[in-house]
Amino acid sequence: MEYRCKKSWFCEVCDGDGLTVEGEYNEIKEGSIWIIDEDEWRLIGGEVRLINKDEELWWLEIQKETFEEHFELIK
């Protein structure tokens, strides 16, 4: 299934060890398309793992509440 970001927002950047990088944020852009990664492995403990369809190898882990607030099903 594919999901579209409903409005732009910022999330903290995490390093390869799953720790947040102080003062660094990624913009999740309105209209960007994401796919839920069904693999249960998580680096930072997010409930929902998303892969950006437009940018190769770019992923996001967020809590279910954040997912429901910022994304809508399109396919």
C-alpha cells in the first residue's frame, strides 16, 4: 500500500546506532509517497517503518499516532 504525506513536517535525524543527532532534522515533504515496510526489524523502535518511494533507500520510523496524523492511504 502507498501513503501520501498530507502536510510537510520535520523529524529528528538518527545515526546508524539509532541515536538522535542533536539539532538535525529531515523535512518530510507534503505530497511525498511512502510504502509501509512490513519487516518487523526496527532501528529506533518506531511502530511504523516507511520507505520513501521517490528517494532510494530513505526510510522513516515513527509512532502509529504520528503516522495517522501525517499520512493518508492512496493505493
